[in-house]
Amino acid sequence: MSEQSKDKNAFVLSRKRIAIWIVCLLLLTSIGKLVAYEILGASELRDRIGQRVVLPSGLLKEPTGLTGRVCYLKRVKYRMNTRLGFFDLELNCESPQETTTLADEIAIGLSPRETLDLLIVTNKLAGLEPEQFLAQNPIPIVAHRGASKDAPENTLPAFEKAWLQGADAIEGDFHLTADNEIVCVHDANIRHYTQKNIEVKNLTLAELKKLDFGRWHDKQFAGTKIPTFKEVIATIPTGKRIFIEIKSDAKLVPPLIKQIRNSSLKLDQIVIISFRQDVIKAVEDKWPELKTFWLTRFKANENGELEPRPRTVLRTLESLGTNGLSTHFEGLTSELVKSFQKAGYEYHVWTVDEIPQAKMLVEIGVQSITTNVPQKIGQAIRGSSK
């Protein structure tokens, strides 16, 4: 072999060695960054998914109005770069004083130092007593069919009482009449309210308006009329919300969307909920910017397993494209709630009328509580200052 060939082979071998060293160095750097990622708060951030965090003053580079606001941490992702990496956080933020959602999803990038700042402030807040924490960061209270213990459900007196009792939102049930009007009533058949065995869909609005929907609850409400959707939303104060439960089929969706568009309500004041998958899908298809929650209920079978299976529910949420889940409160655990929140979905509960249950649900991280007694539950978990 000539000297020239030997030199060439040596040069090639040298280049290969250099390349191997570079690869090893990059791998060591990556491992170092991953170690730093864990040391600088990754595990703690992951543990806080579905919980509240606080954006410290000066954390955000641009004025967004979010500084000092309480946010729900939805998702954490680590992104490497020359500054030892960034944590990409996706947040759902609300004002500590108001429950008006500012944005469904806000993504921010944090350096390790900024992440420590966030955790320091959040840990300081988490160190408060539960009553102090809740007083500063109230969980939304949703009045189930209005203040339905004190007034006939789904009527204007019930909704007006709910606002007077400090509810952050009202929940109402809606059906379509024979003449395509939207009315607020829970049962498809109105016998429970009026003693008349007939369904809403077989009566016109004018015919329904002739009936008494209040006396069944108490004689002081005699003469109370069934309200229309327009009449219900006219009661909503600025900054408050409505959870619209569609009880009938997806035929109600087009006229509902038309009335919402013609109203003065803002998008962040509206949540559409339904047990019916076709309804949620119809809303998402026609107006994806509207927030929707699918309703279901977990029950334990003979073997102690939840039905429907959480994985099945998660697949349903994904297929519907909905924003979250709302279930009955029984049997919920922190692990179950967090499993959905870590997947990017909000978790809400109904119908909670007892104080110990409400406090337990706040502790496990639910994002709103629907109740028949908004004043009682609101005062219990926030204090009586509201």
C-alpha cells in the first residue's frame, strides 16, 4: 500500500472518530439537558397538570393581561435549545375575581429560570389554607336549572334568584317546540309541571305559554310561564355564563346557533352541554369556537370497574372534538379527574348540594361545580364575602 493511500485511510478514520466524538458529545449534552429538565421543575410541573398556577409579575415578555392571573395548567412539553431548553405550557386562564375565561388555550415558553419563578409563586399560593386559597381563587358555581331548590326549575324566577345568590353561571335545559321555538324545560313530557300528559315537541310556543309551570313547586309561583331561550339569556349579567343543555336532538342546534349569533352574549359566556353525542358533534361542526362539554356518568360494575371505561370516554371526547367532560360527582378520584385534564380536557361536575362533597371536589381539581343551592355551596367553599 502506498504512503498516499495510508494517509488517505488515516484521514478517513480520523474523520470518523471525530464524527463519533461529536455524536457522543451531543448525546451527553442531551442527557445533561434532560437531567436539568427534571431538576429544574419538570416533574413538579407535570404533577400540577389540571391544577392552578400563577403567572408572576414580569414573567411574560409582552403585555397580555395575564400577569397575576390564576391559570389551569393543561399541558407541559419540553423543548431543547441553546438556553438549556424551554418548557412549553398550555394554560386556561381566568381572573381571580371573575370567572370569565380570557382564552381557551394560551401557550407560553419558559426558560428554566422563569419556570422556577412560576413554581415559587405557585407554591407560595399552594401553601395557603384551603379557605384562603379558595377565597382568592374561586371555583365557578353553576346554578342547576337556576336556584332550583328555591324556585321552580328552569324558570325566570329560578334564574333571577341564582344571580342574586352569587352564581357564576346558570344551567338550563332546552327543547324545540312544534313551531321551532326554543324553550327552557327539562322533561320532554310536561306532565310533571302542568299535569298535562303531552310532549313539548307537540305544542306551539303560544300553547305552552298558556300553561302554569310554577304552581307544582309552590303556590307562590302560580302563573309562572315557560321561558324561551331569548328570555333566559336576557337575565345573564355581564361577565356571567350559561351552560346550555340541549335535551332534544341535533335539530335544535341550527336555530340555537342563530339565536346566539343574534344575541349580545360573548363566546366566553356560553357552554353547550349534552348527553347526546350527535348534538355535541353538530355544534362542533357548525361552530367549533363554541365551547362544548359532553355529559356522562361513571358507575362501578360488580367488579368495581368504572363503566363506561375511562379510555372509552377519552376516545369519545377525541372523536367529538369537544372541550371537556362533565359527570356526576359520585365515585370521582383525583387520579380520574387528572387523567382527563392531562389529556387536555376540562373536567366539571354535577349535581352537588352538600358542603363536604363540594370541598372534596375542589381539592381533587374539578373546574366547576353545578348545584341546586348556589348560595350555600358558594359561601361554603369561598367564605361569605361574595
